[in-house]
Amino acid sequence: MTQRQPFRAPSGGRIDRGTPLGFTFNGKPLEGYAGDTLASALLANGVRIVGRGFKFHRPRGVLSAGAEEPNALVGADTGGGMVPLVRATLLPLSEGLRAESQNAFPSVTFDAGRVLDLTRALWPAGFYNKAFKWPGWRVFEGAVRHAAGLGRLPRGADPVRYRHRNTHCDVLVVGSGPAGLGAALEAARRGDDVIVAEQDSAYGGSLLYDPMTITGEASDDWLAAAIAELSGCSNVRLVRHGTVAGYYDHNVLTLHERVTDGGTPAEILWKVRARHVVLATGAIEQPLMFVNNDLPGIMLAGAMHRYAAQYGVHCGRRVAGVVNNDVAWRSLLALSDCGVGVPAVVDVRANVRRALRDAAEARGIAVHTGATPWRARGGRGVKAFHYHGSDGRMAQIRCDAIAMSGGLNPTVHLYSQAGGKLRYDDDLACFLPHACRQDVTVAGAAAGRFATPAEYNIAQRDCAPTKKGAQWVDFQHDVTVADIELAARENYVSVEHMKRYTTAGMSVDQGKTSNLNALTVLARLTHRLPGDVGTTTFRPNYMPVTLGAIAGDRHGEFYAPARQLPASEWHGANGAVFDDYGSWSRPAYYGDGREAAIEREVRIVRSGVGLFDGSPLGKIEIKGPDAATFLDRIYANTVSTLAPGKVRYGLMLNENGIVIDDGVIVRLADDCFLLNTTAGGADRIAAWLDEWHQCEWPDSKLVIVPVTSQWAVATVAGPRARAVLAGFGGLADLETADFPHMSVRAGTLDDGVPYRLQRVSFSGELSYELSVPANRATATFERLFALGEPHGLGLFGVEALLVLRTEKGYLHVGADTDGTTTPLDLGFGRMIANRTTDFVGARSLRRPADRRPDRRQLVGFEAAPGAGLVRAGAHFVTGAGAARRSEGFVTSACISPTLGRPIGLGLLERGFERRGEDVVAFDDGNVTPVRIVDACFYDADGSRMRD
Amino acid sequence: MLRIPCPWCGVRDEQEFRFGGESHMTRPGLASTDLEWSDYLFNRGNPKGVHFERWCHSCGCEQWFNVARDTVTHEIVAVYRMGERPPAAGRVAGSDCEAGVR
Amino acid sequence: MTDSGLSVRITRITGRAIVALKVMPDDGDRAREALMLAAPLRRSSGDRFSLWMGPGHWLLMSDKAGAAELLGDCRHALGGLLHHALDVSDGLAGMHLSGADSNELLARATGIDLRAGRLGPSSCVRTRLARIPATIAVSVAGGYEIWIDRSYRAWFLDWLRAACGEALQ
């Protein structure tokens, strides 16, 4: 059942009374109209208490009609699940909307947390910095965490679709009030690409409730014409429900659009690159400070005006005005004209313009000037307002609502984010945009143009001169004038310190209605001018942006791009189990049972022949007369002495002497090399070479061409590898005499396909790497697989290869090395000593610290057969009692199928001189005795791969 | 996010580029002292104001170039090619323009 | 703006011969003149065209001639000039993107200025597209040609499908 709307005026407003919408608030069915916000619909239904204060759980009602709302933050479900902290003042009402209060238990009208309010004196600003010291924070943490926070996180999958949109424009206009639309029209007529972003559901800003005359026209007509013209321009994009949340360097801004019409709810995060930005973001009315100024029913005067004029909602039957400026009088007069009862206006100023007084009196509004606002009385709503009259006596106005105004403050958040500087204007008593390095202009109320000083006449703000009762500054974080006094008394006099000590302005509304009052109080207490106190730093985002919108499509399978092998499907059809290795998806092993499969694959390579897909292996060609000299400078090895047709292992260092990659260098011709990098290093090393060539040795005559993905690589490894390849038409003379270990050959297969064959080995067995153009990958694997069948050929994956190379003691850069490992630590000392010319990292290896004997050095270790796996990361521990210490750690480990025992590699202090020593491997509580050995466990003389 | 003018491709988003740190560093040879070498490796000017640094348009034309950037305002004062001398640092102060408040 | 699917047509480009050509950046003009390279995707001579990848760096392309012929062009025209030309036809994956919402689709994945006149006919940019290094060229036939490393093709097509919604043809 729905209720009628007792506070809805019988007529007026821009709502569609023909389209009633049913919704619920805290489970209670209510009704509003299309064109309402949730806040206006709640007010129309007489709902005064919408939430509870963050700290003291005091009842709170709607304060504003816009983005600045500190109180009416609700959980709202528009069909996409319950979303916390939604501003009821911005949420368009929709059929079936479910909304609920937050921070209230058991209910918003009776909240047990209110006990905190009754004991408020115990919880001053900074109480958590002082109170939870003894016996320790942990004792209190649970209770505090339970009490802290606003709203509940939604559960389950998020049905909202998020995406990003990049765009460029000549002019981005933020705000569609008269100033924004004026700027947009001007730019559009000039032919500029224009985007107009409006946070609200309707264009027009203040014109929607505060009509005026624009260029001789009624503003309603002007607005309709402006929107019609802009909608008709192909160079103009109008965006509703779009909040410009961040203003970054170089005129890059984010625009958070909530798509509401049709189907699944969606949010779009625009990244706008604008040549010029017009900020027409308006101004935010500020509250006045008096005792109990947070009672439900006390609202900003302009907001009340807006609810009456735009939504046909009366926020009270008897609304007392409490103001300090002329603009607020306009709101009160308009309220009265909308039929709202306004018995009196209390103004802190002694002198108010005659015209305003006359207009008020003509409407039957009693005028009390020169007054000091003192306190509001009431419990769950306002019952009366007390003020000190100009005659010095306390007087009372009976009312059920108060329209207050402490003057306007331009919405300069984006301007400030852009690096714009602000200045305090004494006449307007607010901060105005002053200067900005970015290409931005500020228009309308955001530039302080809400009135001329003569038509504004704002009195300096201050709180009521009383210590009795709480005068609220930050409604959302429950910060009072007394809290700021405490902060000042304890010397938190910098505005940034005061903010953090009291938490004023730190809640989700970021102090849109509290910062100015807070710093005004601080200024008075510290005998400074507000301009000297200054503002805290404005940072993105102006309004909260959902994490989903920031993530966009970067989640699930689209979290990061995945690279696939050219023969990926073929491997899948042959039982490959894929895993991620860097950005590549590669076969980890084939068949069922990971451990058994890996062991089987290792044995096949050691005893027969295996086939491996090495396509991601990095391939970079370097050609030019200076290529050899350049590579001598890049590698820790000498490259120039390599003969054409030959292959050499190489190490690359950074300038710190740290190993960054390894692989083989292939000399294809006198002036042409092919570098093989690790799969993960392919792009990085190509960029590395480019950087050294372009930045350090630009005169070197050479060109660098990465060709990794052009070639698929099939590795045939094992004692029977030669027999398998010999059947491949076009590959002949594979015997060692014709084609020894570490040599290369290129040519054309019998079917005309170009190939490259390298005899290199990472497994320690006889091994050939056959490269063919990637489109031939599947055919080549099929053919090798068929040729290998009589020889018992089996596929092997990355995991088996890692076991094979560990048995062989071959390095895996990034696993066996870290950001401190030099070639000296890896046993390449003789190679380095033989170099007399400079190379990248060479000088660093001559530093004393790089030559210390107690550095961690690469060693092998083995445990007794039957001991469990000692995992990578386990520590080598020596000594006992107080002398017990870690001297290094395991970097690679496996249970060797070939040796039948746990083996591995590790980095150990003074490792080279400790062969034969017994130490203990400590792995997460498991202790395994291990013996330090040479870092090669298999075929130490290399005859299996050479012969 | 910065918008960086690549000398070859025009203005692009910062995400297309790789930062290479301070530019115009002279690489000492093997004969350098430990002090000279550590200076080259680790010590940078880190000025408040115009910083001469190198960037690579890594997702574009793959070219390295120099950028003179104000570290306070992130303004890019000049862009010039590798090997070219830095422009005179005259255009530093006064870069803030008055807001065109209407 | 509604959230219905996008009207985009994506077709794979197959059978195109592609050669990566690099010369020293300072030799770029000489190479361009010698090979008579014109604007990207404009036919520079006969059935050949090219994409400019950077100073002294092109992708030479043909739908009729094979890679061997393109390599022959380079040998012939660039005789004395240090250059390296390599067949990369298999290493790249190309797709043609057309339809009313092509720009909207691209704008979800790249910050390139796609407004008319900025990325005009026959121009080509290298950028990041859905976090993948990509070359986007305005096609003479309308729409865009997109070239990426072949290893990303499956992931990228999945991304395109998801981004387009049900309207992908």
C-alpha cells in the first residue's frame, strides 16, 4: 500500500504528476513522481530522518538538494543490488527503488548508538589518539571497527556494466546552468567540439528552480532553446548523470557517467582530453553555526527553495529563515511565493536592504535583524528556533523547519585540482579562483558571480557565542565547534592539522558544507584572517567514483592480455595443461597428474626424445657493420669473436652489474646477429637494445628488428633427436661432424618453407631448435610428432624443461638471480676477467663490494633420497642457538627423476668455497639436511649434448 | 596523466611512453673512480623546476627523445631530440597564466 | 547513450605479405624516396603499400605480391644503404574494423584522437589498444585496419566480442 504525499504542493514543479513511482524506504512503501530525486520524494512523504550521524548517531535529515549532501547518504537498490552511500539528493527516483538508512541500529528512528550522543563529552576530537593507548589498541580494535564505517558493502556479483571511454574535445563545459550553457553555445557556434557534462538528470542548473531573464527572454524559454540548439549540433555532446570527478595535468579530466536509460545499469568512466575547460560548477550554500543546527528539518535555504520550485515539495509548514546574506532572502521570498509558510526571517545583519524588508513584510514575514542565532530546539525534528534579538533578549520562533544560509562558496574543487590557486574574497566571504597554469576558465557562480557584492552583503560568519550545546560543523563526521576549539587549544592550528585531528572535512562528502565554517572558526580562534588560514588541498575525486568504473573492463579474463602459442590448439588437442608464464599461456605438462606427468616427460627426454614448443623464445635480429662492436658493449661476453654460423651463450647486465637476461647469440652472417632472449624478456630486451643504441651509441651503424612472433620454435631434445629430425625432408647432415653443438643453419625445407635450425641445449641432451614461420607451426609439430612416433617421442612442457635444466645446473634468470646477483656470483668470474673493453655493467663489477668473498654465490645442493622436496625459498641455515642464522636461500628445486633425490640450486654466502659442506634447509618449519655441491648434477662434461 | 608531445607522432597519452630518468648524463669509462661511477649510477639533480629528462615513445615510434618538464607544474617546456643540447632554461618562471574568469 | 551492443563489423585480414624494413633514422628520407613509399595504405607503386612505424621503420605490404618480392624490392632499391628487411607476415595479426560504432569501440581501448581530421584517411598510428601494442591505420576502403602481434589475437578477439556485445557480426 502506498501513502499519499502530505508535503507535496497541489501543483507546481517540474515533476510528472501523471507518472507516479512506487518505492520503499526502510521497507515502507512510498510514492513519488517521475522527475523526483529520492530526497525530494522522501521529503514529499514527510520523511524527516533519513540517516544517523557517523559518530554519535544523532538523527539527521536531508540538508541540501545536491552533490554537497552530508546526511542523506543511503543504501539504494535500483535493480542492480544494494549500493551503499548513495546521495539521495542526486538519485533519480525510479519505480521499485529500494532505499535504506545507513549507520542505524535497530532502526533509523530509534538508534541504540544514540547513547554515544548522550555521553558525547567522553568522545572529543582526537579521542582515538588518546583513549586506546592502554592496554593496547588490539583490545579495542574489534569494537571500534564494528562501530566505524558507513554503509555495507554489496555482496555477490556486480551486475553493473563498467567501461571506459577515451575522448578528445576542444571545450569541456562542466555544469549546465546558465553560465555553462552560455559558454557551450558560444563554443558550439564557433565550431568547436564541445562536451557539456551535467551531474544532474536535467540540464539547466539553477534555472530549474530559480528563473530569471536571459537576453530579454524568460529563462525557461532560453533554456529550452539552448538545449534544442546544442542537441542539434553534431559538434556537441551533452552528457547527463555525468560527474566530472577529477581534473589532472595537461587538461585531462575524468567524467563518471551513470547510464540509466534502458536495460542493464552501466557506468562509463570518460577520460577527456580537453583543449580548454570551462568550469561552471556553481556555488554551494554553507550552513550557519548554532546549537543543534543538525536537527532534521534544518536545511539550506536554497535547497528548500529548490524542493519547492522544482519538485513541488514543502519542506515544512512553518519555515523560519535564519540567514546572513541577501541571496538567502531571495530564497525565502520565493519559498513564500511557492506557498510555503514562512513566519519569520532572522538575520544576523543589522542593516538589510529596504526593498528586501518591504518584500518580506508584504508577504507577512516578520523580520528580525541584528539577531544572534542561538539554538534550535527539538528531538527528532525542529520545534522552535531561539535567537538573541537586537534588543539583547532571547526570543523564540515556533517552526517545524528552518531555512538557513551562511552564504555561498564557489565550487572550486576541480579548479584547485587543476593546480589553480584560490584567494579569499572579503566582500564575498568565500574563496574564489585566482590563477591556474592549465587552460581553464571559470564561469558564473563558480567564479563568485552569484551576485554583485552590493546585492549580496554577506555578514562575516561566526558560531553562536555559547559553549552550551553542540554546534555542528561537519554533519557527516560529527565535528563540532568545540572540537575545533580543542584542536586550536592543543596547537593544531594549521588547517591541514586541524582537519586530521578533528576529521572535519574528511568524510565522503569531503567537507563541501563544512570546510569553510571550520576554517572560519579556526581563523577566529587563532586571530588570523580566513585567507591566511587557507583551505586544505582538494584532491580527486570531487565525488566518489565506483571502483568498478575505475577498473572498467579490466577484470576476469580481461584483467591482462594473454599471449598464445601459434600451435596452441594443437597442444590442447594433445593433452596440454596450460599455465601462465609471464604474459604467455604455455603447456605446463601433458596428460593427467601433474607430478607424474612431469617425471614421465623428464625421463622421455633423458632416455629417448621429447618435443617442446619454444616459440615465445625472444628473437631479435641486429644487422650492420657496427653490430658486433655494439653487442660487445651490451653483453658481458665477447661477441665479436663468434664465427658466422656459430652460437654462443651470453649474459646481459644492467649498469649496476646485475644480470638481467641470458640466452644464446647467433651469428647469422658477418654483419648480422640473432639474439635469443628469455621468453619473458623479449620485449624488454628489444627496448633495452634500442635505448643503448639511441641514447648512448647513436653513431653505431646498425638496425634492430625484433621478430619473436614471426617464428615458431620446435625443440627436439633427447638421445634420439637426430633420428627424428633426419626424417624431416630438407634437414640433412645433422651429425656432429657436419653440424656441431652451438651452431646454426638456415635454409628451405622440402616443401619450400624457410627454416632455421640451431643446435643448442637447455635440457643437457642432444637438442635441436627448429624455427619455422609461425603459420607453419601446427603442421611442423604434427609432422615431428608423426616422425617421432617410431622413436617413442613424447611432448614435454615448461615444468619438465625446468627440471631438466635444474639437473643440468643451468641458470633461470629471475629465479636463480635477483636484483643483487652479478655474473661473479654465478661463477662467470673468468669470463669477466678476460674482458678488457667496456660493456654495460663492467665498471660496477670492479667495485670492492662486488668482489667481496662473502657474497651469495650460486651453488647446488642435494638431499638424501627419500627426503621431501625442499622448495624454492627455503633458507640455508647454519649454527645453533644464538648463532643460528640464514646464509642464503634455495632458488630452484625439484625431486630429480634422473638422480632419484631432491636437488636444487641456491644462493649461499661464500658458496663457491663450501662444496661438500652440510647445512640445513629450513622450509616453513620443515628442516632438511642438505649437502652443498657443484651446480651441475648431470653429465658434467657435457658429452651427451655435444657428441 | 601527462600528455607528451612525441617529436615524431604528436601529442600522446603518458601511458604510451616509458620514462628514462634524467637526461644528459655522461657515462664514465672503465678508468673512472668509484666515486665518479657511483655519481653516474645513483646521483641525480632532482630539481624543483625544469628537469631535463628522457622519454621513449615505447608504444609508438619507439624513439627516445628529451623532455624539459617543470617538476612543480608538470608543464612540458620543450621537447628535443637525443643528442641535442637542452634549451636555455629561461621559460621557467611566469608559467602560470591568470585564470580567465568570466 | 544506451548500453545496447555496438554496430561493428570485424573481419580478419589474411594472405597479406608483410615485410618489416628498418634503416638508420637519418637514412629514412633516402629509403622512402628509393622505395617510393607514400602515405600508409595508399598504393605507393602497383600493389604495394606501407605503414609508417617510426623514423626509418616501415611495414611494407602487399595483397598480391609475396614477401619474397617485397624483400626483392628492398634489395633492389636500397642496395648500398644499411637496411634490414625481414618477412613478418606470420608474426602479425590483422583485422579490418568497420561499422557505425568503430570509433566508439576503439575509444574504449585507446586514447588516440579519433575525430575526423585528426586521424585522417591514409594515416596510421602505433598505440596501445586494450593494453596491447597495436598499429591502427585508416583503410582506403573505409574503416580501420588493426595490426597486433599474432600471440595476442585470440585474447584481442575475445575482448572485441565482449566490448561489442551481442551486436558483433
